[in-house]
Amino acid sequence: MPILIAFLIAITISGAYLFLHFQIKGVKKSGPISLDDKTDEAKKKIDEAISKAQEILEETEQKQSKILEQTQHQAEEFETHLEEDFAKNASSVKTLFESEIKDFSDKISQAEASYLKYLDDLKKASLAVQEKSLETVKQQVGELFLRFEQNLSDFLAQTEQKSTQSIELEIQATRHLIDSYKTQQLKVIDENIIAMLERTLTLVLTKKLNVTDQTELIYESLEQAKAEKFIV
Amino acid sequence: MHQETIKKILDLLTSHSKTTHEASRYIMLLKSYLEAEYFNSPLDLNELNDAEKAWIKTLGEENISQTISKDSLGEILKEVKSAVEKIDILVLFTAVELTTEGYNEVIKKVRSLTNKHLLIDFRLDPTLVAGCSLIWKGVYKDYSLKSRIEKNRDLILSQFKAYINTYA
């Protein structure tokens, strides 16, 4: 509304300006005239313009107020109409909204029910799977223990056998060592006996045998060498 | 012609000397003796040992100066030397040291058994217990009581152990 008023004022002022402009142009076209006449004419014209402008302004103001009143009235009517429409729409929207909400709440309830049912089914399935898994695990553990027991008994049997074998080998080796040591020691004893005998004979015969006997023994040795054809 | 003389000298040498060194020594003594006989010069016996004196005595007993002429002395001695170098040496180990007579008896015995000229090198080895061992032409053979004990070792040991078991 204020824009409309301002627009009207601007049109009025433009009209007044154009009017004055054409007046002045007409004055210029009429040719050279005397200054005083024209001044008086101009003044007259200006006064006329001013009065016209004032009239227009007054008209405009009147129109403006009328328009204002009309606009106000229309605005009020529009506002009332709008309010009625709004109320109508609002109630329908409210009804629609309520129905939608009810619909939505029904759907939510349904969804909740189905979800709960799904959860329940899931729970049952999970329990079933859990039980099945437990059973499977028990079975596998039982099989594992059986295999372990079997392997352990096999391993123990093998270990026992190997231990027995190695012990027997050790015993045999030890016996062999003992026997060889015994043989070796007996051999040493025999050597010692012979050495002792030779030493004893050397000591005794040196004293007991005279030169003649020694010579006789040498003769015997030489005859043996002759018999063996050692000296040829 | 000189073979008989040489053989006789070698017999005497091998019956008295033991090693080639001794034989060489005895040949020198033979030469000195014969020179003393031929030229009527005295032979100094003071520096000689008993064996050498016995050798000189044997030469006198065998009348060796009659067998070898003055002219052939050098030749004969040369041949005797070369013959002595070729003689085989018998190394004889005894368990005890014999007397001179004992050694001579052994030399005689060896000569009678072998019937050849050889020199005997007597050495001492008390470990032989009794009897002797010989080295002939680089080969050693033990004929001593020790070797007999070794040969009958098992028998001796079995007898010994039986004795021990009986009386232990």
C-alpha cells in the first residue's frame, strides 16, 4: 500500500514537470517575445500549474485515502477470508495429520510387533544354533580326546620300545666292554706271569747253573739251529 | 798252491778270533810273529793280552813259520785278509758271560756243526735266561730258554693256573 501511494505521487510530480516542460517549450517556439509579458505569462502558467498540481495532489490524497481504506478493507477481508481458509485447512490438515499420525502409529505398532516377533524368532534360532554348536563342539572335543588318548598310548608304547631297545643296546655294549676289559686284564696278568717267570728263572738260573750247564744249553740251541738249517 | 796254507791260517783265525777286527789284529800279529821268526828279531809280548798271547802260542805250536816262506808272506797275508773280509759273521747272544775256555768251546762246537769258516761275535743278553740266540746273514733267531717259554706259554699258564686253583 505505501508503495502504491508513493507511485501515485511520483506520477503526479512527473506529470507536473512534463506540463511545465511543454509550456516552456511552447514559449520557446512562439519566438522572441518581450520579457515582461512572458514573465507574467510564465508566472501565470506556473501559478496555474501549481494550483493544478495542488488539485492533483489533493485528488491524489483523496484517492490515496480511498484506496487506503479500500485496501485496508480488502486486507481485512482477505485476512478474514484467509483466517477462515487457514482454519479450514488447518482443521483438515489437523484431521489429515491426526489420521496420518494414527496410521503411522498403527504402522509403528505393526512394525514393532513384527520386529519383536523377528527378535523372538532370532532368539529361538540363535538358541537352536547355540545348542547345535554346543553339541558339535562336545562331539569334536570327545573325538579329539579319543584321538589324543590313542596317539598318547601309541607314543608311550613306541617310547617304551625304544627305551627298552636302547637300554638293551647299552647293556650289550657294557657287557662287551666288561668282557673286553676282563680279557685285556687277564692278558695283562698272563703277560705279567710270564715276565715274572722269566725274571725268576733269570735270577735263579744265573746262580744255580754253572758255566758247563750254560754251555750245554748253548750247544742245544746251536744243534737246534743246525737241525733247522738256519746256519748254512 | 797257497790254498792249503790260507785254509790253515783261516782255521786258526776263526778258532781264535771272534770279530773281523780281531781277525785283522791276529793277522797283524801273525805278520809280526813271522817277521820275528824270519829275521830273528824279538817279539814284544808285554803289550799283548791273554788271547793274543794264546794266539802267538798256537802259531808256534802249529809251526806256521815252516808253512809260509819269506817270499810269499806278503801275498799270503793279502789273500788271507781278503778271505777274512768275505767271511760271514755269526752273532751269538748268550744269557751269561762265559770264560775264555767256554767261548773257545762254543767256537769249536759251531765249527763242528757248520764245517765252514766263520767268525763269531759274542754278545750278552741276560733276558734270554739260558741258551742263546743267533743272527746269521741279517736274520735273527731265538733258540734261548726264553723263546721256549714263549712257545709253551699257554701250557705254562694253564699249569700255573691249575696249581693256583689247587693250592689257593
